[in-house]
Amino acid sequence: MELYSANDTNQQIGALGQYLAEQCLKNKGYKIIDKNFRAKTGEIDLIAQDLKTLVFIEVKTRTNRLYGMPEEAITRKKQFSIIKTAKVYLLKNNLKDVPYRIDCVSCEFINGDMRNAQIRHLQNAVLDNN
């Protein structure tokens, strides 16, 4: 891809970031089992299996650091939403006894260059204290 331009929508940039996050996780041996899971409580970008652990993944993509690093965009409100939505997924799929965690994959396009992505995978980025 070329440099980021005003014609690229946030959705397109987010979709590319999610694709790169997915590839990163697959390269680490994760098995992607669901994408863009939606419930009344919110959305989870990716759901994967890491050995015996179910992993709910929030993907954050940015083209610059004007508002900080991508992972810093996971506000307290967003954290609660992710936790609630993860619990809905577990209940809906009868997975109440399955160990799980919530990770974040951040994707930054350095200087807006879509060919130059910096990807960080943060395990246990959101802690469910319940």
C-alpha cells in the first residue's frame, strides 16, 4: 500500500490493522476462531485460541501519535465494554469454565506509510478482576 492519504477512511485503515494483527497472531501460533463479534454490550475485534486459553483481542490502529499510542485509546469505558462482551460470548457459547484473557494488538503505520507497520501484541492488556 501507499502512504496514508485523506482518501483512506478510518474503516479501511482499521481493516488493514486488523488484518495485520490477525497475521501477527497466526504467526505466533494462535488460531483465529471469530472476528468482529457483536453484542449489545459492544464488539470484540478478534477471538483466538492460544493453547488452552481463549483470547479476546482489541485491535487499535493509528497513522500517527497525535493522540498517543494506539493501545492508549483503550479507555476505562472501553475496557468495561470488552469485559462485558467477552462474558456474553462465553455464556452464548457455553464456555463458562474456559480460561480466557484479553489482549491488545496495536498497529502503527510509521509516518502514515502503510508499508511500514509497527505491531505490538500486549497480553493481558485488560484485566477482568471478577
